[in-house]
Amino acid sequence: MKLWKKIAPIALALFVSAMSASAEAAFKSEYKMHVNVGENTAWGQAALMFANKVNDYTGGKVNIKIYWSAQLISGKQASELMFIRNGTIDFSLTGTSNFASVIPSFDIFNLPFFISNNRDKFKAFDALIFGKTGETLANIAHDTGGTTIIQWTENGFRELHYSEKHSAILTPEDMKGLKIRYVSSPLYQDTYQSLGANPMVINWNEALQAFQQGLVDGGENSYSILMNYKIYEFHKQMTEWSYAVPAMFYCVNNAVWDSFDDDVKGQIKKAASEAGDWLRAVSRLGLDDGWGEQYLKSVGLFPPDPEIAPLSIYEFMEEKGVKINRLTQEQYAAFQKAVEPVYEKWIPRIGPEIVETARKEMAAVN
């Protein structure tokens, strides 16, 4: 009996030590995070902010290493979901366009002029990602894509940019025959074909060269990408039409997510929420009703690095010699009319119920 009293504390200590070691072993030494772009972009900075905050909030337990410029998928954006699902990628900050080829419902953000056709396009977008629409899409990603969406965010509405060699694009007729680079989305292809253009799929790591060498006439990207990648050096004209806004989101492989306890999950969610709000804010500076600036001031991150997000993107572009063409209501309506066949084809694929839910959520805030 006395011997057991001496041995018991030792056995208990060894048991606790073994359990602690087992818990520590449950964490990988490194979690791989995929990002399609480089570090010196708003998108890249939002990924870096997330990784640093996760490391900080979890006390170093979750160490995320970022692989920039689509290194983990060899630049093949459409293959990203497959790499997350099979565990090659642990975490990612990505956009719905890269998942849409596998999960058609994600194309709701790419329906042309669906979100921008609201009095306040930013409030309409937020209503979707933070409402029932976002919840539904997250459930689909989890159940069919092997991916857990941690937090939704945004990197800006997509605008049309093109060479000064061409006339200003103000009507669908102005797009006839133009070679336009786009992300690998069949919906985008149908959209540009309905507008008379010649859409071309070019991976992002080859797109800049295509713009520079004139292999394409134009492309479509958010203001932040246009600025961060200096596309304004090749394309001196833009048409601001905000035709699509692929939602961005922080996500993680399901098995990796399930390996974390609730406390760690909470810390990761906190990091994603803070970094995601920062990205939404800097993407909207000078474009929204002032929320972006107010938010950045509230968290002590204003002003941001002007190389990442200038206070006025319009002034920045004009200083770089870019002419921004803005559509009248009549011109905008003509583009909407031209893409009606896209809706007829794609709403059944995306899901009529999801589209109807999204319409109701946008109407409620507009």
C-alpha cells in the first residue's frame, strides 16, 4: 500500500506528461497556406495578417507558412479546390471563381451585374456573404468540397481594363471582337461572348505578360489588383461597370479544421475576422460611403500603405494616365440587356433557390 502511494504520483505525472506530448503532437510543425497572388498586394497582406494573427493568438501552436503566387498548384487556379480537398493545401485565402467549376453555386457572385444593380452595391454584397446565402454556400463547400469556410471577405468589384488603342467601351457593340482575358469560369466565358467579345483563359502568372505584349486587348480585375500589379502601365483605359464581385474567403481543409479544439478554432476565426474586415475596408477606400475609412481608423490601421491601398483610387489612376469611363444608366441597362441569355442558362445551374434568397437579402438592405 505504501509502495502504491509512492508510485501513484509518479504514474500520474507520467500520464499527464504523455497526454500533453500527445496534444502537442496533434499540431503540424507547419500548415501550408495557398495564395494566388504575391505578398505586395492587399490580398497578400490580408493573408499575411491572418497567418501572423493565428500564430500569435494560438501561442505558436498553429504555424502557417504562405506559398505565394499559386506555387502549390503550379498556377492552375481552377485546380485549387482539389488540392485543398486532398490535403496538399491546408489553408487558403481565395475567391469563389476558383471553386465555381466544381461548385456551380459559387458562381452567384459572377452573375453579370447581379450585385452591382443595387443602390448600394457594397451593402448588397455584405448582405449575401454575411447572410443566408453565405451560410448556404459554406455548407455546400464543407459537404461536397471538403473545405471549411472560416470567414468571408472581399477584394473589390471587377472592372474592365484595356489598351488605349481601342475606343472607349461604353456599349456592348464596343466590345465586338476584343480579346479579353478572364479567369477560368465558363460563366465569364458566356458573359463575354454574349457581349460580342472573344474571351481567353489565361492563368494569372501569365496574364501580365499577355497584357504587356498585347496578346489580349483587355482584362477584368478589381482596382486593387490593377494598382498592385501596375496593370495601368499597359492598359490606359477602364470602364467602371462592377459587373461581378467574386467573394473572397479564408478556408481550411476539413480534416485539418476538425483536428483543432474549440479554443483553437475560436482563435483562428478571430484572426480571419480581423484580417477579412481589413481587406474589405482597404478594397473600398474612396469607393464606398466611408465605411472603409471609418473601420480602419477604429482599429488604428489608417492610413494604409499607399502602395497597397491609396486613399483615392480614382486620383491614383488618373495620375498614372488612366482614363476611367463611367456608364450612364442607359448604357448600363444596355449591358444588362445583352447578358439576359446568361441568366437563363446559369440560374438553373447555380440554383434558383439560392438566387432567389440572394435577391431577397439584397432587396432588404437596398
